[in-house]
Amino acid sequence: MWTESYPDSVETIALKTDDAIFFSKLLMGDLVSHGQGLAKRFGRAAPKIHEPDFSKVPEPALFPPEHLYEDWLKAFRTPSTL
């Protein structure tokens, strides 16, 4: 039977929440970059690409530290040209 104590459950929820925040921010950055590339390609006819401004948010308070995901990020290579 699989059981887990309350503190373990709370820790797991916190870790999964950090994962969701980190990967959502990563996805948002990739989507913005892709949108900006398309906007350049289509010129004036392209819709404006808006990027969230997190400059007023204290980084440690909202986002998990990137070094926790270094191994995961190293698993993917960025193509030099598309």
C-alpha cells in the first residue's frame, strides 16, 4: 500500500508547483521569441507580440532557481538556424 505523510505531501505539492512555474515561464519565453520571429517575417501586417514584464516581481519570491533545472535544460540543444 502506498502511503505518504502529510509533510511529504506538502513538499511534493510545492515541488510540482515550482516545476509548473518554471516550465510555464520557459514556454512563455519560447512562444514570445517565436512570435517575434514571425512578426519580423510578416512585417507591418503581423500582430504585435506582447511580453510579460516581470521586472517588478522579486525573482526569488516568484520563480524557482534555474540551477535546479540545469540538467534538464542541458538535455536540449537550440538549433542555430530555423
